[in-house]
Amino acid sequence: MYRPLPDFLSVEDSTIEGRGLFTRKALPSGVYLGITHVTDERFPDNMIRTPLGGFINHSEIPNCDIEKIGDLHTLRTKFNIAANSELTVCYIITNPKFKVGLISDR
């Protein structure tokens, strides 16, 4: 059966904005969580957002990083994260058309 998110992740109401991505179990630092976006010039903002990338909220003190590997943007934990915590990244608006840029793009 297809699952858009790993079993231990869920989309829930966020105190940051709308809905957010949460972990149901404690996660250690450095855990690879999956692909959030794929660079593709045929799409608006030159990216395809995956279900994992669709609900990550911004934080000035994020607990996850986006790592760019070729055309893939992947999510990895920065710190140990407690169960039932919201996963966040730091991102910015990069132009007047409100395209989102991920600060941790490398």
C-alpha cells in the first residue's frame, strides 16, 4: 500500500501556521526523513513538492534541515527531537512573486 509519509510522521494542526508535520516518536539527530521537493523547471517555482514537503512550517530555530542533493531536496533532523513535536525548517521568500527559497540549499 502506498503511504505518502513514513508511519511515524503525521499532519496535524500547528500552532505555527495551519497544519504542520509532526513526529509520533522521538528522533535522533541526523535522521533522513525523505524527499521534500524535486527541482523541475516545468513546474511553478521550478519545484515539485512531495507530501513530506507540503506541510513543513518555518521556524527561526528549526529542528530539521533541507539538504539539496542534485535535483532532490531532502529532510534531515538537526537535533534529537521529542515524540509529538512539530518538524520545522528555516526558509525565506526569495522574490516578489512569493517563491520560497530554502535557506539550507547548498
